[in-house]
Amino acid sequence: MIKLYAVASEGFDVYYNQALEKYLLDQVEKDEVILYLWRNDRTVVIGKNQDAYSECKIETLTHDGGFLARRISGGGAVYHDQGNLNFTFLCRKNLFNVERQDEIILNALNLLGIKAEKNGRNDLTVDGRKFSGHAYYKGKENCFHHGTVMLEVNQEALEKYLNVSMLKLHSKAVKSVRSRVINLKQIRKDLDLNMLKDALILSFEEMYGSKVLDYPLDKAEIEKNRAFFTDQEWIYGPAIELKYRKQARFDWGTVRILYDLEDDRIFDLKIYTDAMDQDLADDLEEKLIGRKLNELNISEDETGDVIRLLKEENHEI
């Protein structure tokens, strides 16, 4: 028998909300699925393997009283405000099913009279325009699938605070990030936050055939997690000064590589990517640092794509 829990954060502090998400991730048992709903104040959240300075107009964001946060999942940068409802499905690997979790979101919108569909690697769309982007975290045992649901997000802020790669826009055949997103209130004008929350919880219950329970929270443990997410080195990353740079867009995401060479050997390397795999950048760096370019064998996967890019002619930054 699967136990279902629904947890809703009452505050808008992104670092507390991340801490609560991590707490639920660590606590969830093998016979449980948790639906966590949360909202943030004006915030840019970048993926685990992204460069903060490349993805966000940090000075503008902080000047306006906004916040920059880094999550533990992969994927790309997103903008949050109180017009955006975030969801997280948390469970053990035995119950983790992205298709089923996507269907819960789609069915919730269907209950609200909105026809939506999955489009691409991690987007949900209405009339071809994105209202929900997703990312994933897979630990040794426990996993989560989280994402956004744009109810009435300030769309001007998307372009004001995000530095969206032209490679990404070109791959989507659009001129701006605003042109490819949509708020659900543009579809149904009377839709409000409580209606959306209720529909998500009802769809969650219908999918698993059970009623949600309240989840006991240990606020002291949650606060311990908050210290991790507010750490400045975690948020901004280390200062990197390397000689060469290359960037490209592949089916699995955008990659930017900073590196130094010594006698054709990769002396130092830093990889930034919006790939969905949260461990990809670390794995690639471990595989490639110290290797000679002419000794690297090209495979038909992400590693091969990066090696092809590295083997191209080098130009100093």
C-alpha cells in the first residue's frame, strides 16, 4: 500500500523551500510518495552544473531585491516569483516514474479545462508554448522530479534577469524566451492558486488511488539544510581562470568548456551544462582531466560530443 503525502510551504524564502525539499528527499520511505508544493519570491534558480554569471544578470536581480539560488538537480536556469507554483514529487527509485508524474500535472490541467501536452525533453506546453519546465535528481535510493507551473509569472522579468543562450533560442526556433512561454491565466482568466493546488492534489490522489496525508516536519533539521543552500560558494561556484573556451548545443543540452592545455594534455578543465543528468559535468571532468587530446576515443554519447568539441581548433579566450 503506497502512502501519499502532500506538503505545502507557507513561506516564499527560496533557501528554506530548497531546504524543505532536501529534508523530504532524505526522509521519504520506499512505500511513500510525497507531493511538495512551494512558491518563491523574485528568484533565479540555476541548475547544479551552470555558471551563475553566464545564466543570470546577478547585479540587476540583487539590485531589485531578488535572490539567486542553485539547486541540486541538473537542467537550466529558471525564474520564479509568487505567480509560479513549484511542485516536487519525491519517492524511492522503486516508485519513480517520470511519465506517471507528468501525467499527474497534465490531468490536473484537464480537470481545470486546459488541454496540455508534453513537448521535448522536459517541458509541458499549451498550444506549443511552455508553462512548465522540469528537472530531476537521482540519489543512491531517493529521487525527486520537480518543476514550475506558470500561473501568472511576471514575463518581463524572465528577460530582465535571465541570460538565455542564443544557441538555445535558435534550437527552439524562437527569438526570445518570452515568445515561448505562457501563463495559465492567459488560457483561463479565473484560475487562481488554490484552484491549481486543489487540482494537482486531486490528480495526485486519482493517479495512486489513495488520499493524501499530512507529513510531520522537523523544523530544526530543515534549518540545517538551509545553511547548505545559502552558502556563497555553492551558489556562485569557484572563480575560474582558464585559457581556452568552447561552447555548443547538443540534443542533450548546452555545454560550455573552460580548459588549459599542456603538451596537448588537458591540464585543467571546468564544464558547465544544462544537461538533465546532475552528475554529467563531474563525470566528464573526472574522465578527461590529465588526458591527451589525441588519445581520446570518440563515442556516440555525451562524452563523445564533448571530446569532438575539445578536438576542434583551440582559440584563447
